[in-house]
Amino acid sequence: MLYSAYQAKKNRKDKSTYGVSITFDDDKILVSDSSNYFIGKTQNYIFIYHEKENKTDIIPMTRVKQITMKHIQNSK
């Protein structure tokens, strides 16, 4: 759980997962934004942090049909 809190703070600060969309087995789509965002995944689970409730959902990958990640371009 400590890692989830760390990752949530990091993602909130750098906005690296904003715009990530996750399509679930019931065809509902979650798009990562400033209040509900994708923290990361393991082989078996994805982690979604909810800013207002200060909680993390741990969802089995068996429920996930697709994860679409935005590519961040670094300006030089």
C-alpha cells in the first residue's frame, strides 16, 4: 500500500498517466484524469487511485479488455 501512495503522488505531480484509457469487460471506459488516475499494473492487477476518496482500487486484469497509453513527447 505504501508503494500505491508513493506512485499516486508521483503521478499526480508529473501527470504521466493522465489520458490513459482503460476498457473493462463490461465495455465501461475509465479515462485517467486529475481525480481518478491509473497508477500502474502488475501481471494480474491494475491500480486506480481516486483523489477525492483517497483510496486505490485494485482490479484483476481479467476484467480489462484494453489499456491505451498516451505517448509523452519530451521537448528539447
